[in-house]
Amino acid sequence: MAPNLDDANSVFEFVVKEGNGIKGLVDSGLSKVPGVYVQPPNERIDKENSIKLELPPIDLSKLDGHGHGHDEVAEQIVRAAETLGFFQVINHGVPLHLLESLKDTAHKFFGLPLERKAVYLAPVTPSPTVKYGTSYLPEKEKALGWKDYILMQYTDDDEALRYWPEEIREVLLEYLRSSIVVVKKLLKVLLGNLGVKPDDPMIDVFIGTKRVAMIFYPTCPNPDLTVGIGRHSDIGMLTVLLQDEIGGLYVKTDEGMDYEKKAEWIEIPSVPGALVINVADMLQVLSNGKYKSAEHAVRNTSTNSRVSVPIFTMPLETAKMTPLPQVMEKDGIAHYKEFVFGDYMNNIHENALDGKRLLNFAKIGQN
Ligand SMILES: O=C(O)CCC(=O)C(=O)O
Ligand SMILES: [Fe+2]
């Protein structure tokens, strides 16, 4: 049944509980967003106070060789991770036809009838590793995000082939396989720069948890008032993100950033064939703060729906996190305490999005 748009409970029931999502809300016809989607002014993404990222995409094909080309690219990667914490890569080895197919598949999935998607709502999903939903933590947020998503945790191919939605599993598995190769290359460069020679078992601990999502940001009648995803940093090691040509991903600059602060927000422009890479919290911790896990958010548009396909690589839940000994030898002072990654994750799942507040959990002198 169509919701009563003036009644927050009715909207919540329709969008969140029944699983119609924002997609269902938009399809039911609306000329302005319901009140629960209106963000407080300080949480909105002010386009007027933004600039586009000028950093050209980094050409990863040169990483495969040795010598000058390799070192130059490695330096570009390190520099980007130390300053903004976001960069784009091209010639990454993930097939371009696969990227196109992922975007099409995401549109098709969210266009499926409710029954095909609602079976993956948290209370009924056949596997805890697959979850269809909307916003971030709708039960905990004051204002909801204008997005629907399907999120999967990867354990092995058999499990994925059994439980992930059949419409999307093949492309996602191929995307995961080829992107993990990219993540490993980048981590070798980033950890290598810290004086660490990571072997395979070490990398397997650091990126032992892998999640992949398809996110759908439907057309929004009031994009100035809403956010697709509010300010947050990602919790793991590195995130690989495919965004489409609509754009809308913004990084928030902050005082502590070694980046020329020209605006409050830096838009990561859509570059055909590129993947966006960002540093997440655990890489910031391991590097004792050298690499920056930047706050970012997504702005909606009134003219187009947008899709994105992120892969979140994270440590094993049991992994101990603390600044790496090689970094400590140089730095002397640790800015983060030792903790178990699973505890960090549990902490995030209990809190609505609030920028990088979560990292305080790991900061020395904060609690
Ligand atoms: O959709 C995007 O561009 C960003 C998504 C994101 O930041 C996230 O899911 O953590
Ligand atoms: Fe993110």
C-alpha cells in the first residue's frame, strides 16, 4: 500500500520494514522528500563550497614493471594516501566490460519486483552474509539516507553461489576476484613505503574480510536537503569503488589533512573506466596516522538515479590492530592503542554515521 508521506511511521513501515526502499517511494510518486529525509543543515553537502579533485587518475599498468615507471607510480599512490586518502586508478586490470556490466546489473537488480529483493531483508535473509536494506542504520538515524543497497560478505565461492541473488552473483564474484589483485598491489606499495615487506599470510590477515555492495541512489526531488550517505570513513583497509557517470561522491577536507584546503568538500569526478580507491580506518591505524582515512559522503541529484559498487577490504575479525612496529621504530609515539578488529566493527554497528568519531575508539588519550 502507498505510504502516507506526511506520517513518519507510515513512511518507515513502507520503505524500511516492507523493503520497498527509496526506489518504491519514488515509484509511488512524490514531489518533495518526506521529513525523515531532511538532514540538519550541517550534515548537507554544500555544492557551492566544493571543488573537483584535480589529481589525475594513477596509471597502474606501470606498477607491473620495475625501475623508474614503477617508482614514480608508487610515489603517486603513497602521496595520495598521505594527503587526501582518495585517488582514482586506471589500467587497473579489472576488465572495462565488467565495469559496464556491474552498473547495468545494479540498475536491473533494484528494478526487480519487491518480492525478489525483500527476501534479503535482515529478518528473513537466507544467510547473514547477504543483506538488502536502505539508509545506513534506519533504526538509529535521526535523518535517513536517500539510498537502497544490497551488501554481501564474501566467505567462499560456494557460499556466494548458493546465497547471493542469482541476478548479481556472477558479475560480483568476477569483480571481487579482479579487484582483490588490485588491492594487494596497492597494499604492497603502501606497506612497502612504511618499511614493511608484506608476505601473503600478512596480507591475508589484513584483508581477510571482504564485503561487496551494490548501492542505488534514486532520483531525489530535494537533493539540497538530503544525503545519499552521510559523512563517514570506511572502517577497513582499502575500499575499491566503481561509480557511474552521474557523480556525487564528495570527500570532506579537514584541518589535520596535509592537503591544500580550498573548499570544504572535494568532489571525486566520474572518470570513464576508472576505479576510486580510498584509505580506510585500519590502514590509518597501522600507519600510525600517515595514511588518511578521509570522511566522505554522497550527494543525490534531482535528474538521475546513481549506482555504485564498492568493495570493502577489512582485516580478519580476530586480527590485532596497532601501529606497525616498523612505523613505531621511526615515530616513537603510538597514536592508536592495540585492539581487536572485531571489537571495532561491533562498535560501528551500534552507532549511526558520525564522520570519523569511531576512530576515537582506537585513539590513545580519547577514552
Ligand atoms: O556510493 C559511493 O560513491 C560511496 C559509497 C560509500 O562511501 C560507502 O558505501 O561506504
Ligand atoms: Fe564509504
